[in-house]
Amino acid sequence: MDQIILKNVTKRFTTKTLGDIVAVDNFNLSVHEGECFSFLGPSGCGKSTTLRMIAGFEDLSEGEIDLCGRPVSVKAENLYVPPEDRGLGMVFQSFAVWPHMNVFENVAFPLRIQKLNRTDIEQRVKEAMAHTNLTGLEKAYPSDLSGGQQQRIALARAIVTRPKVMLLDEPLSNLDPKLRESMRFEIKELQRKFNFTIIFVTHDQSEAMAISDRMMVCDMGKIMQIDTPENLYNRPNSRFVHSFLGESTFLNVIVKDGGVYAEGDLTHPLGIGIPKDADEAMIVATRPNSVELAGADGSGYLTHIEKRIFLTDRTEYLVPVGNQTVKIQTPHRVSFSEGDACSVRFISPMWYPREDDAAEKERQRRLLI
């Protein structure tokens, strides 16, 4: 069952300095029941605005949103269900806990708004605090607790109402890296226990890939690709998605006389296959750890080691290819010194058209919204 459905959802803003901005441009997507679905993209891409429209904090400019089998926002019919009537649990970046209330009252607050009786409130709060490892802290105040414990208060308050859908907006970004990693798994464990659907908004790719069943990558207000983390990483449909997820090596190439040449060197071909729809000027993309680095007697493109960088789990090399520099990552057992002759071979590269400068200028403009 599809629990969240967006149909042609568009959101426009008018700003004094930047004029009209289409923050969300004709989004169509469905999120399945019990799924953890992440919105991923750079600042200004439209992910948080989309979450706010699902929550009911922003109205649509066009389109329709359905939650749990009922429409909650339909612009054509001026239908708008307020946030408190959408049955959602929400956790935000800032924790949003009330400093004047103790932990018990923070978690109990939404149940008091719903006017549940005292016995039910006490039982539900007890369960929510047990599931978020807060038992024993009922009388403590947020100022006495760590950031991780405050975030657990926000999670407990969200699950205490037993929502079918949880909206998480950058919920871990204020935590230190080690705590962030542990909280990811706690969120997934809570989802397994309560079987709610999660919409998770983040700009952190590793965070999204660690917990998501599927992800949506956005750019400049448009959906670029929706797929599983594995498929998005291994089969990105655009240069942007390739560059946003994981490390990437891009090489400007020229297709000429049946060969592929690095820009700046039309003498030595790279020895890679040419797709049927290739233009004369293209971009070849691969992951730095997927470029084969061998000695000068290898079958690849002959070059040399420009720079060697020893890292904890790998060695990184920078090598010139044409008029560009390519980054290559290898296990430590593959060892070259700076200045050594070598050869590089691109294994199963992906091909993308050149991107014009206007796209990057638009991304920078959106950072100001």
C-alpha cells in the first residue's frame, strides 16, 4: 500500500532579492507503507520544502498530497488539512524540546493535547521512554541531559501518539559523528518495532544510504532519481547524482575517429568503448576506487604519479590524463611513488553530457533562499 502520494506537487516562492523561485517543481512520488524513504540533495534543492508540505506547514502552489488513503492537500479544490489533524509524528533538527517541562511532560504533551485519560498517558509515555532508552529520566529536565538524550526525548514524543508516518527533518545533524551513527540504528529499530513509515530529510549521503529502503535525489527543485541506495550509487542517471553520492572521478573526453581521447591529448586513446548516443564532447565518470592503476607496461593510458596521499584505509593517487587530473584510490598493497610511470584504465565507466555553467549558477542562487 502506498501511504504517502504526491501528485504534480509544485511550490513557488516570490522573494524580494531573487524574484520568483520554483522550489518544488512537479513532484510525483509514492512512499510505501513501512518504508524508510529519504529526501537527499544539496541546500536549496526542495527537500525540506516538500517535507513541510507533507506535514502541512506549507500550502501547495499546485498538486495534491494523500496521506494514509485520504487527501490532505488538494490545491484545485482548496482542500487543506492542518498539521495537527494529519496524524504524523515529527522530529526536527533542533530537537524542539520544552526546557520548562521535565522529560515525562515533554513526552506526554501531545497526549494531553489529545485529551487522553491519565492512565493511558502514563502507560504510553512509559512505553515510549522504554523504547528510546529514557527510563529513569522522567523527572529530569532537558538542560540536564546530553544532545543525544534530548534527541531521544523528541523521538519518544513523536512515537507516543503511535503515528503511521514519521517525518524526520535533519534529526541527527546536531549530534557528534559517533552518536549520529548509533542513533541511525536506533531509528531503524524503532521503525521495526512500530512499523511506521519514515520520510527522512538529510543532506548527509552516508546517513541516508545507511537507513533508507529507497531514496529520492533532488536538484534545483526537480526529482533527479528515485531508487534503492545500491542502484543510485552504482547506476546514477546523471552526472549530478553520480557526484552527489560518494566520491567521483570525472574526465572530459573527445570522441573522434572511433576512439575516445582525454581532452588535451588527442594522440593517445583511452581504450574504452563508445556508447551509440555519444556526442563529440562528453564526460566519462567512474568511482576513484574503480580506476585500474598499473605499471607503465600495462594496457591502459600511459601517464605518471603526480601526487601520492596515504590514508588510513587506502592510498590515493593523483595522475594527469590529458590536461586534467584524475583521482585514483587503491588498497595499500598497490604502491607507487610520486614521479613513477604508470598506466590507468577506466573499467565500466558511465557517460554523461557536458553540463553548462548555468546549472551551477542556479544551485548557488538557491542557497540564498
